[in-house]
Amino acid sequence: MDKRSLMSPDQAAALLDWIRRRPRGGRRLHAFFATLYYCGPRPEEAVAIRVKDVTLPDPGAEDQWSELLFHSATPEVGKQWTDTGEIHEERDLKGRAEGETRTVPGHPALTRILRQAHRGRTAPAG
């Protein structure tokens, strides 16, 4: 991969801050895009993650790395293409055996963002 095509940490921080300040859904989308940036899942994997899939360290702990468990993907395929009529379809992780999960470390910056998003939650995560 050509490093010139990647965002620098400063560019990523500026973009995430811009997303966070959006008036409608900014806080929720901030957590979503921060998860993409810091953990590198596919978007359909990040959409499928739930609060119970995230392990945050105690706020006072010296080590502030979190842990995210990816267990499924819910790509948006359109309701005309699903058996249930829903727009998303739940699938296993791409390139993994059926039912296999993947645990990913969450950078301390992501831990802070997820804590803030959870405190301000008004709707279910994911």
C-alpha cells in the first residue's frame, strides 16, 4: 500500500472531530468511524458490534487498551435481496470459519471515545 494514500494521525483526528460535531448522529457516527480507524474492521463488521462485545478497562486502570469482539457482519444488501425483508443480512466474518470470532485490541484513544459514546447513548449501539 502506498503510504501517501493513507491519512496521517492528525488528519484522522481532524476528521473524527468534524464527524463528532455533526448535529444529527455525530456522537454515534464518531464512535463508528473511530472504530474503523483504530481497529480496521470492515464497515459491516463494525455495524454488527454491540455494547456487550466491547470490554473496556476500569477508568482508573493504568492500561487503557480495550478489546472488541467481532463475531458477525451485517452488510446492507437491500430488503428485496433478503429472506426476512430487512435491509441488512447477518453473515459470518469474511474469510473465517462458520461461527469463528475475532478479538481486536482497541487503542486507548478509542477507549475514551467509546466511553463517551456509551455515556451519551440515547439509542442502542450498532
